[in-house]
Amino acid sequence: MLENLSMNLDTVFTFKTFGLLIVLVALETVLSADNAVALAALVQDIKDPKLQQRALNWGLIIAFLLRISLLFTATWVIQFWQFELGGALYLIWLSGKHFWNYFNSEAEEEIAESSNSNLAFGNIILMIAFTDLAFSLDSVTAAVAVSSRTWLVLTGCIIGIITLRFMAGLFVRWLAEFAYLLDAAYLTVFGVGVRLMFKAIVPDHVPPQWMMLTLIAALFVWGFSKRAVSINPDQT
């Protein structure tokens, strides 16, 4: 009877652990949707598809190491609002830079032609890593709140970042197919940055998560609403 009871407890523990892992992976996936489109937007300055994939791979390897560091220091990091403020300012700067170039129509062609020289391959890799870190401030602290077992949160983080890599690869292709998706991506980055700033400065007035997810969903709907005009080589 004691053996049967022990087996049942082991089964319950296994199912509970598996359930927590599913929750952590789902949490990472949902919170990484906006992250994926932001990372895909960063590699648009690289014209060679192979270099795009390489930049994503190396950027996310560094991002994973930064996430691990954040994971082991999460309980310490959340005590300092300056980290969240720094992440918020970085995301707002990133989106602001995009729209500044977008509205500066006179220099738009020069910026497009010189984007590869202005943004070196290594710089884009670092931007991918730090953008993921800024987005991860919420998801890592949320994951730590779900489970106190470091190995379980770490497993969810590993699966989550693998999922993020595939999602970012999809968005790289979609950014070339849909006219508004790039602007929607940077508006998403701006929205996440503003929410993170509220969380750092006025935590009692942070917009709720459902409001942020609704905004991101609306931006995605707009982003996928129009296909980019493509020129058929047979018609030229």
C-alpha cells in the first residue's frame, strides 16, 4: 500500500511539474510574439537572407546568455526600477529612430542605401540581444513568479527562446510581404517601452496586461492588412 501511495505521489509530482512547464512555455510564447516581430524588424537592414539568419542566430545566442543572467538575478533586479527604466528608454529610442528615418523623406533613399554601412553586422547582433533582454524583463520576472524552481524556469526559457527563433524567422519573411507590418512592429516596440516606463516610474498606474495584448493584436491585424506591391519579372 505504501509503495502504491509513493507511486501515486510521484505521478502527481510529474504531472504537476509537466503542467508548470507547459504554463512557462505558453507564457514565454505569448509574451514573445511582440519580441519576435521586433527582432525580425532589426535584421531588415541586412539584405542577404543568409546573413539575416546568421544575425538572428548569434543575436539570440547572446540573448539567451543574458536571459540566464537575468534569471539568476531576477529577485535582485526587480528591486531596482532603474533597470526597467533603462529598458524602456532603449525600446522607445529604437522605435523613435525608425520613425524619425521614416518621416525624414528627403534622406530616405540615402539611409536605405547606407544602412548596411551605418549598422555593422556586429552592431545588429548586439541590438538583437539587448532588445530581447529589454522585452524579457517582464517575461522572466513573470516566469519566476510562476515557479521558484530554477531548473524548471530555465527549461521553459530554453524552449521559449527556440520558439522565438522560429517565430522571428517567420516574421522576417512576412515583413517583406506585408506593407504595414514593419511600422506595426516598431509601434509594438514603442508600446512595450511605454508600459515598461510606467512600471518603472508609476507602478500603481501600469496599463493592464490585457490592454497591452489587445493593442498588440490590433497592431498585428493592421500590419497584416495589406500586402506589399511586388513587381512580376514577367511583366517588365
